[in-house]
Amino acid sequence: MITIGLAAVLIGIGINVFILPFQLLEGGVFGIGLLINYLWGFKIGMTIICVNLPIYLLAFKIERSYFFNSLYGTLFTPIMIDLLLPLKGMIELPILISACVGGVFIGTGTGLMLRYRSSPGGIDLLALLLSKHFSVNAGFFIFFIDSLILTSGLLIFKDRMMIYSLFTVMSVAFLVTVLTSFRSINAYPK
């Protein structure tokens, strides 16, 4: 529970401090929440909860352990995103660095949750279900789905600055892949 809580805080910091100031996108449910926020001003956290609902109903039907394990992360992460909104613009970095550092925070939080068989959002849960079914790392599915969301953002906003969001998605995918690739790390070899 403590790790999932810490992971949710990392995600909230990544989105509010590094992604929102430049109106960048992330992938997955976070990206959908950001898109809706940029278009209509809806709260990101509440939008994430609404988008997650059908995915979690599917998880409840297919793999109940993932549903129950992910419930805490799914509820706590959007709350942390909305609670940490005052951090927006607290740190000023160049856009490329902000995109990458934001991706590191979000990827670390997401990877930690997935490592503990939890999930911060529906697309990550969907990736976890798909990775179990197809025996492919969840980071691959997350990168693929995130790329589709970024392409949508580019088409909707027609702003070349959105291309920096690709660095966020790549950072997230890399960290998730690294954090979910190893079962355990033995610091003291035998």
C-alpha cells in the first residue's frame, strides 16, 4: 500500500510539475484525461476515473485479482493528480527536459504499481491483462496505445510542440519496461 501511494504521488508530480505547464500529452488514460482537460477544462483526475470505469468492469470479469489489486492505485492516483495541481509551474525547465523528467516520474510510478500487480489507470491495467495473455512485456502495449493517443493529440491540436510528448511516452515506456522486467533483485549474490 505504501509503494502504491508513493507511486501515485510520483505520477501526480510528473503530470502537474512537468507535463501540464507545456500542455504536453502522456499516453493511456492520463493522456485521455489531459486531452479532455486541454479541450474542455474538465478536471484530469475525475476524467481519469470516468474513463477507467469500463476497463475496470472488464478486468472484474476477466481477472478479478488484477481488478482488486488495482483498485487502490486507480482511485488514489487521480486524487493525487488533482490534489497536486498547485505544483503546476513550480519548476521551470526547457520543454524537452520537462517532457523527459515528467516521463521518468510517471514511468517510475506506473512501473512500481505494475511491479506490485497494481495499476494507476485503465490502459496500464489493459496492458497488464494483454501481457499476461500474449506473454509480451506490458511496456510494449503501453507504448503502442500511448502512441495512438499522441497521434490523436497531434491531429486535434495541430501543434508541433506536441511532438515533445513523444519523449514523455518513451521515458514512461522505458521505465515501465525496466521496472517490470525483473522479478526481484538480489543485492547479495550467493
